[in-house]
Amino acid sequence: MAGELVDARSILSIGQRLEIFFENTEEGTSGYTSRVEDIVGDDLIVAMPLDERLVPIIPRVGENLYVLAGGDGCHYRFFSVHRGHG
């Protein structure tokens, strides 16, 4: 099934769980859990991803991310770039 472009606001909501994979994540490795904090313009604000020990994982600015989000009976996946943290 080919992917299609959809507006993030139409599928993501505040508090929704995400699974984030970094560009150097080895294949077969679990992603890091996070959640949507806010959507401001074209920016998605998410909580700092946590590892299995609940330790924050801080991505590098400019790092490519692969993100999975569950929806109503489906899963969404998208690519993004980490712009900054604060």
C-alpha cells in the first residue's frame, strides 16, 4: 500500500503515544516512547523520548527521526527532523 500525505493535526492529538527511532537505531531495536505535547504551526512538540529504564534520550539537532503513532484501528508512520529541545 502506497503512503499518502495527511495533515498531522487530522491524526495526532495532545497526549497521544509515539514510538521514536533515531537514524542510527539498529534494525530490530525497539523505539523510544514519547507523547505529543503540542502542535504549533508545522512543528510537533513531543516529550523527551525515554529508554526502557525511563532515562531521557536527547536527540542531536538536525537528527533524522522515524516515528510511529497508533490511530483508530491503524498505525501511522512518518519521518521528521529534530529541530531543537528546551
